[in-house]
Amino acid sequence: MADKKDGLGPSTGRNDMQFGVFTVGDVTRDPVSGETVSEETRIQTMVAVALKAEEVGLDVFATGEHHNVPFVPSSPTTMLGYIAAKTERLQLSTATTLITTNDPVKIAEDYAMLQHLAGGRVDLMMGRGNMGPVYPWFGQDIRNAVPLAVENYDLLRRLWREDVVDWQGTFRTPLNGFTATPRPLDGVPPFVWHGSIRTPEIAEQAAYYGDGFFHNNIFWPKEHVQRMVELYRRRFEHYGHGPANTAIVGLGGHVFMRKNSQDAIREFRPYFDHAPVYGGSMSLEDYMEMTPMTIGSPQQVIDRTLGFREFVGDYQRQLFIADHAGLPLPIVLEQMEILADEVLPVLRREFEARRAPGVPSDPPLHPRVLAARGEAPATMAEPAGAHA
Amino acid sequence: MSALDTRSLVVVAAGVSEPSSTRLLADRLAAAVDRHLRDAGIQPRIETIEVRPLAHDLASHVLAGFAPPALQTALDAVQAADGVVAVTPIFSASYSGLFKLFFDLVDRDAFDGKPVLLAATGGTARHSLAIEHAMRPLFAYLKADSMPTGVFAATQDWGTGAVAMEGGLIGRIDRAAKQLAVAMAARPTSAPVDPFADPVPFTDLLPRSS
């Protein structure tokens, strides 16, 4: 890891802020070469990104979960288990795990299993998914997206925290005397983030349980991010988990860098203009002005990213979207090197220097992860009310 | 009514030429609603939104999923309005595509119960029922309270003969404007609900079932 805290503020007994990459796993034609890679190549590309993350000293790799073409990562724990075997230090996460259409019983077991295989280097981000037909393909109705996210997650928590669960709800068959297996590693469930762009119920849900809240912070003006995080922080305090500024926040980011910013723009423009999400919507320049996307020099990325804390407060995890829009793997890996060599040393130092006293630097990780890093374990937040 | 009573009126004009007869009609309707509100002792606040300068923003919003700042300001104004005058040119027997795009992008509940005056312009009176068969179903879908009188202005209506006639354009503008002013006066002004300021508590989201 890079620089330690150097006596800046009181020690929280934790590690530094976490930086990493996330991938959605899209198979997109490279608009420059005209080539479309195979599913096999794309999946191996995602693994290569994860291994590169560990090699260059990033902290986190998070994979998306999709059940529709042109996306390949339908089975996140298969991929993360494989990556776990090939890495020592990398935190494995999701962006996101579909809490709506997956059976919470299977999520509980899959990710507890992964915890055991990965030595506790596991956390998850819950998401609802935005592809309408995926719901009926998995026997659900998109109109129930929020109630599904709420009920399924509440059951998931219980399956990780109670050895024997009796449960009855609306969306799945009841459970009587059920024990999810294996039990979470060392009895400590994986830390959970809840991701949402603009649904206040999800910020409320994250706050209620004292879980983390993640905003993807790409594709949207910062005002969307700001009001969701503000709501989450306010309600986190309301539910008694601690002061609002100590709530656990993660953000995404979208960058492409060259020493000369005009070179970065020239090289990235065809990928922007043809990208599945925003291609054809407006100019790259307008999009950069209206969203947190930064295509430019490493210094511009440093300045813009440090600016995130001005609208969300001090936060604990920053993930950048890595491989997408048909970018070829060598360029993606080169970008990760620039990130690690030229951007992160400054970000790690400056975020900690600016962090208010008493605000944790990172999310609560598994005790074994902390022990391996020579840190004392932090206490995980518990939900409001009697439903611990 | 107290002297402090105010209502906000937003006029949406989707004309594409400059100057446009759609804007001309919109201004006449706004002036008439203004007069009727004042007669009822209400202080109007009137804002007119031209859709034409927002055309590229509308397309960007559809493709990118968020509104550029100028469009967001316009959508917020419509959402917050106590009453709306919606005026479109008739193209191919219906409202224009730009007009539809604008109303496609307003918040889903922005028009729930909101008084709306429907108006349109066209080359000849043969298009006048487009208000009834195209605009009225759109605003019914939006759950708006559409005024019974729609105002259609054909090119010919701007001639003096038509203005003077009983049931002519001036008379229809006045009748529709009065209906809108009465409906706006009768409906208490209310700020839109902000789900971020006042979230649904989690205990209401999760009924305890076990």
C-alpha cells in the first residue's frame, strides 16, 4: 500500500481509502479496429484486469452481473473464485449483485463460500438491474423491483447472521429450520454496499442497516449523486449508526488519460461516440462538463476526483470503470498503470490529508483482511431497531 | 381570496418557426389567463417555455438519460406550475414530435390533477379536432385536468373576420382562459413532494412478515 496516515488526524485503526476498478463486462465492437472479441476472450480480459489491479497495487476489483447479451458476466462467484486463487491481496466485490432476480438463499451461500476460498477478501454491492425482460426471465416482475430488493436483502442478512432461519415473505417460498451453508467466514458476513442512481428507497435501505452506499457517479450529473448521498448520510445518522459524515460511501469514476489532455480526447472520442450508454447523445466535451467523466491528463483526473468529496463529503472507496466500450485490453492495462503510478499516490495522500477527524478511511473489512494488513478490526455497524 | 394569493402558470409553446403563430397563440392565451386570475384577486406568475431552443437537449436526454441544465430548468418549472398552457403546431394530424418529446420527459406524476389548457395551431381548420383526438388522450394519460375548451387557431383565424365572429378565436381564447383560471384558483397551490427531503421510512418499505 502507498503512504500511511503520517499522523494526519486521529487513527481510526483502519487502512487507507480504497481504490479499484469495476467492469460491466460488455462485449462491444472496438470502433477503431472494427473488431469484436469472442466471449472467451472477453471473460479472460476481465480476469486480466483483475490480475493487473493486484499487480499495480489497486485495492479492489468489482464485476458486474448481467443476464442479457452483449454482457458476459452472468456468474460472478465463478469468476471471483478463480481470481481469488490467483491473487493474494485484492479485495473482490460486485457492481452489482442482482438482489431482485437472484434467490437470496443462493446469494447467501455463494458469497459465504467465496469468503472461505478468498480468505475473507469479499464484499458485495446490491443492485436491482435495469434490463426489463431479465425480471420475467427469472420469474419476477420489474414493477416489484424495490419491494424485491427490500425483502430479499432482509432475508439475506438473516441467513448470514442467524444459524437457523424461519422465514415467510411475499416473493419466495417460506423457510423452516433452514441453515445457509457454509456459515460466513469467522461468523462475519461480507460487508454490503447498496447501489442506486436515483431511488431514494435504496439510500434509505442502506442507511437503515448501517450498510455502505455506492453511487456509480458515471453517466449522471453530480446533482443526482449529491442528493442520494446526502439522503443516505442523513438517514444513517437518524437510525443511530453514528454521525452522518461517518457513513460509508463509495463512488464510481470514468477516466481516460494521456500526458497531453488533447491526446486523451482524440484517442477516446471514437469510443465515446460509439459507446452503448451515451453514444450519440451529445458531444464528449458537453458530456464531460455535465457529468464527472474526465478525459484528460493525470493531473486533471487528480483534480476532478479530489473534487468529488466537495459534493459527497469524505468517502471510503473510489472505483473506476476499466474495460468497456470496446477499448482494447493493452490500452486498458496501460490506463491502469497510469492510474496506479501517477494518480493514486496523490489521491491517497490528499484524500487522507483532507479527511475530517473521526471519519473512517475505508469500509469495515473482514477481520482476517485487516489482520493481514496489520490493522485492528473495526466494528461493523448494526441495523436500527431490534432487527439486528 | 386573500390579496397574497398567487398562482404560477407555465406556458409551453412548441412552435418551430421564428416568429411562430404557435407562440402568438400562446401569448394571447397567457394574457387572457393573467387577466382572469387578476380578476379573481390572484397574483399570477407566468413563465413561457419555448421548446425549439431545447430541441437538442431533448434528444440528449432521451439518449443519455439525464437532462442538460436548460432542459432541467424547464422541466422543473412545469413540475412546479399550478397550471399549464400547452400549445403545439399540428403536424401530420397530431402534435409535433418535439412537443411529444418534451412531455415524454416530464416527471411521471408532474401532471397529476394539474389544470391544463390545450391549444394548437395549423394551416386550416380541418386540423382542429387534433386537439380532441391527439392532445386530450396524451394529457389524460398524464392524469392532467384538461379544460373542456381547447383552442385551435388556423391561419385564417388571425384575419379580422374570424376574430369578430361569435365563437371566433378571441371568444374561444377568453372562454378557455377563464376555465383555466377558475380551475387554478380552486386548486390549492402545493409544492411538489420531494422524496429526498421526506423519504418513505424503511419500516414502511419492509412489512414485518415473520
